[in-house]
Amino acid sequence: MEITFFGTSAGLPTKERNTQAIALNLEPYSNSIWLFDVGEGTQHQILHHSIKLGKVDHIFITHMHGDHIFGLPGLLTSRSFQGGEGKPLTVVGPKGIKSFIETTLKLSESKLNYPITYIEIEDHLSYQHNGFNVEAHMLNHGIPSFGYRIEAPYTSGKIDVEALKKIGLEPGPKYQDVKNNETFEYNGLIYNSNQFKGDAIKGPVIAIFGDTMPCRNEFLIARDATVMVHESTYIDGDKMLANNYHHSHIDDVFNLIEEAHVGYTLITHISNRYTATEVEAISQSLKAKASTPPFIFVKDFDAWSF
């Protein structure tokens, strides 16, 4: 799987950073891409990447602030002409996302050539799709803002070749039956496939947050995550300023990493008050401390595979 950032700024775009947009490539589990937030200019950012809009089958919106949704109408209409014709799309987000999209498309007389299914979240979401489990919980941002926890499917354990050879089954096409089915037939006998495989392997857990100040629901989203994407609008100074605006300070993010036992953290939504040089300097200063957990301040077009 891979996470790609098409926008990493907070509130306003800068010369180096676009507004918020994240792509999650589901391979090898699925030949699909899920987008999380679609800030202004996202479709233009995607033009500089190999990602195709026709492969996007889900869009998850964290909240209704403009830096997270103003690129959505344009991207949806472009999808009609960039491989999306006839391919259903699911849009998940806070209450109001359906009205925002449909009103914008109606007033601009824009037509889509594919169907959209809307899922509007009131307080909590539990959603399953192709073996993926997605949960959403309300955060604390002044308006409804959600964090998404994505759990990838389990994969079958490794085939025990020696055990299969003992019953006379040599490597070959039949091994796919063992790998993919609960039982398999050989020489007139039915076998339990699990007796010839190692334990199933748990898929990665991805936590992607909307804007928020610290709140208890953050732990539910981040617990034992393989990788977490979290905002840190303020990466230095007094954390009170960040929290007064219902945003997170870098210290808040580090506390959550420790509490929830997060594997690695990708920090985005960085205030435009910081230049690229300042972000790098702060990053080096933080990483020089032994107590700092694994993290990176991401930039536009950064990608993280896991």
C-alpha cells in the first residue's frame, strides 16, 4: 500500500504546498485508490502523478472547511473524462457533503457520467468494502470533523510445502486451491486448508485524521496503527495557540503517538507561517531528541509505502 500527498498546507496554499489531499493506493489488496479530502487544485496536482482518476472509487471527506473540499466539484467532473465513465463512486463525509456536491453541480450545469453513492456520517461510521474495514469517529474542531481508521484485510498464511508433500501433493496449480479456499480435494479426500498454512497475516492499519485538537476519540482511531497521518498546524511555540483554534500542536501529536503505540507518523496540514527552510530546521531539532517518536513532516508529492 502507498500514501501519496497532493496537498500538505493548512488553510491557504503556499508556493510550495497545496491545500489538503491524500491518496491511498490499496494495492496489493485491490486495484483501487481512495482519496481523503480534496482541497482546491487537487486535480491539477494529480496531473503531475501517475494516479488516474478512473481508479478512484472512494472519496472520504474529513470535514467541510474549504481547504479540504473546494477541489471536489472540479475533480468529480474531470473524472467523467479521465477514465471514470460508468464507474461508480462512493463519497463519504459529514452531513452536508451531498448537498454541497449536488448544489455545485446543478448551479454550474455540470453533468457526471457515473453514479455517486453518498454516505453521510452523523457521529460514527462502521463501513466494510472488499475486505477493508473503515471506522470514523468525531474529533474536536469546532465543526463536525472526523478521523478515519482503515484496517486492511488479513492475508492467508504461507503455504506449508513440506506438509503438502507428505500427502503427495507436489507444488503446482493445486496450491492455489489450498491458498484461497477453506478446503481442498486431493485423491478423493477433502482436507482443511488451514492445516497446510501458517497463521493468517493481519493487514496494516492506517489512521487518517481531519483537523482536531486533542480529544479522546483520537485514541480509538490511532490505536496500534501501522501508519498515522495527522495534522500539526503548529510545529513549535506555545501549544495554547493551536488548541485555541481547535488544531493540534506537535506536542499533541507526539503524545498521541506514544499513547496509541503508533508505528510511524506522517505529519501534514502545516501552517503557512512556516517556510520550507524553517520546517526542515524544526524537524532536525526534534529528531535530535532521544524522546522523539518516528515521524516526518511531509511535503506535496511525498509518498510512503508500507
